[in-house]
Amino acid sequence: MSRPAPGSDRDGAAPASSAAGAGGVAGTATTAGAPGTPASARPASASPPAPGLVNIANALTVVRLALVPVFVYFLVSGGTSDRALAFVAFALASVTDLLDGELARRRGLITDFGKIADPIADKALTGSALITLSVLGELAWWVTCIIVVRELAVTALRFWVIRHGVIAASRGGKLKTMLQIVAISLYVLPWHVTLLREIVMGAALVVTVVTGVDYTARAIRLRRAVH
């Protein structure tokens, strides 16, 4: 939509004196983008409609939540085929994690439900995987505790500052997510790749802690900036 011409009032109509000088007849003001159309007939500007609750981004988030118990079931079953199915469930859930946020931003599908459900689904997937692996004796509990506490703390910080602004995801945060997904996948696979999975999990742990400290600092700065 074209902006009102300079000198027009807040409704977009030019003052009568200006219209008379421009067209010779007062009261026949026209819009800048549509000659000959009375200003009173121009449609009022309106904000785009808010996205509905039912959309592809929210659907992917719900699918991720639904896959969590499926993943845990196959992981604790113990057989080789069950571990392979657990890996498939975790991989599918991880793909939805990568897609839903991107789709929401690109298509304007950001909703209050998505803001709340997306981080919950993320933490449910990661937390259930780490806790189950520790229960099975395949991952040290101290590793699980550090990662889970960091994720819960960052989620709490996100809700703490959400009324004042949104902290954009950093490159470190994206790297953290990718490392966690790869590390957990290596632990879930039925084949033993002990050294590789420990190296990747160690890298994920370091990046998780560093990005947690960075997120905390940015959240505090944001809160201070609005007070």
C-alpha cells in the first residue's frame, strides 16, 4: 500500500486547499497510488491476521512430543531391532525440531502455543534420551545432570525475559543442538562406537555449558536494558 502524500492528514486525505490548488476543485482529493479514486473509498490499512493454532509448525511440535514415549519404549526394550527403531524415532523427532521453528519464522506461523510447546518438546526429547541412557548404565549421570539442568535453566530464563524481548539463537546454540543430537544418536545406535560417541558427547557437554553461560549473560543484559 502506498504511503499518504506529503501534507496529507492522518487519514490520508489531502487538505481541501491543497486539493484545490492541485486539481482546481476542492474536495476531490485522490490517493497517491490510485488517481481518480476518492480518499474516502481507499481501504483502511490492516495488520496481517494472526496465525491460527492449527498450522504445520505447531503440528510438527506435537508430533515431536508424541514421539518421545515411542522413542523411550524402544530404547528400554533392549533388542537390536528395538534400538534401531528407537534411533529412527529419535531421528524423526530431531528433524521436526529443526523444521518447526524455521517454518514458523518463514511463514509467519509464530503462535503463543508454539513459543511454549516448542522448548518443552525439545527438553522432553533430549532429557528423556539422556535420562534413559543413564538409567541403562550407558551414560554417566553427571553428564546427564549437567545438560538437563542447563536446558531447564535456559528455558526458565527464556520465560523470564519473554515479555521484554526475544534472545535470538546464537551459532553456539545451534552447534550445541546439533552436537547433542549426533551424540545421543551415537549412543542409541545398536552398534558400538564407544570412542566416537564419547568424543562427540564431550564436545556437546562443553558447548552446552559455554552457551548456557552466554545465554544467561544476554538474558540479564536484556532485563537491565528495559529497566
